[in-house]
Amino acid sequence: MKFAVLVFPGSNCDLDMYHAIQDELGEEAEYVWHDATDLSGYDGILLPGGFSYGDYLRCGAIARFSNVMAEVVKAAEAGKPVLGVCNGFQILTEAGLLPGALLRNKNLKFMCRTVDLKVVNNNTLFTNQYDLDEVIQIPIAHGEGNYYCDEETLQQLKDNNQIVFTYASENPNGSLENIAGIINEKGNVLGMMPHPERAVNELIGGADGLAVFKSIVKQWRESYVNQA
């Protein structure tokens, strides 16, 4: 499986994402600059964390207009897996690929530590290698991770089982309903604030995040075999 790791001016987790795919997962990854106009050669799209365009205006607000985002929309509409982590999640909401918005952390401080996440939906292409309600440990590193949406959208997320991850033992940023990660209605776009790519090897503190990427590959291969 071949992944595109998108790189915007200010991205700083692209190296972690590349390492997770290439070295830990054993799949193919390539860096793709934000001005790219074709993602058709990739099976999965990854939007890493960082501070795209310096987080001016709002986090992800400028990156949303990069050339490559038109191709991300096409990939999402075609059913390809799209994963946005941290700033990538913010970009996906700005682009309208996921509902809601990421606000300033409730304590108005940047936070960088490992938190407990609960897998509240393991029937997705991103979480099929986890158990339902499994608690995993994944690092966070953000200043604007406070997920918010209106009541109607929240009810839709619940009704469609689009909430994938919640904060388990604490709510570090004040997110509505402890939400840490959601998918789109189609189920092929995931946005999450915690960094699974930073939890892929026990040598760096844990490997609980690797199953996110293993889940993508498993379902992609099964779909590919069925199509063949």
C-alpha cells in the first residue's frame, strides 16, 4: 500500500508519519508537497500535525486552500482512506471533510503528554485492529484541540456512530463529550488530535498507535482482493 504524507509549510510531524509507515508498518510512503495537483497514484492520504502556515487566521484555515486539498477531497470522495492528525484534523474540518471545529484548549495552554484514549468504535477502517472500548495510550501535543460542534451535529455523530476515540481518564482540552477523534459519514476520513504515529514502537514509549495504520492496510488489502 502506498501512502502520501502531505507536507505544508510549518508541518513538523511529517517525519514521524513517514517513519511510522515506512519503518514500522513496512509499507510505502512518499512526502507530497502542498502544491501537488495529483494524488491519484496513492492508496492512502495522511495529513500530519504541525503548524501549517504558522496557524495564522485559524489552525488549518490557510492550508485548506492549498492546491493539494482539492486532490484530498477527490480522494475522500473516491473512498480512499484519509487520516488527519492534530493539525491535519484541523485542516480536515476547515475543508469541510469533517464536521465541527477545533477550539483553543480550555486552559488556554499548549499541552504535550501521553493520554488514555478509549476506542468507542472499532468497526472502522482505522480501528478494526482494536477491541471495542479498548483503552490505549497515545501522545497529544496541541494548543487547539478542543473539539466543538452544535447540538444537531453532535446528535448526528452519535446516531451515525462517527465518534471513534474519546479521552478515557481525563479530558485534557475540554472537548465536547470527551471527543478525541471522529470519522465522516462514509467512514473513510478520520480526524484525531492524539498522535498515533508517535506511538508505534516500544522504544519510544509504546506502540498502541500502530494498530491505526495496520487497520488501514488490512481493510485496503481485503477490499483490493475482493475487487480483483
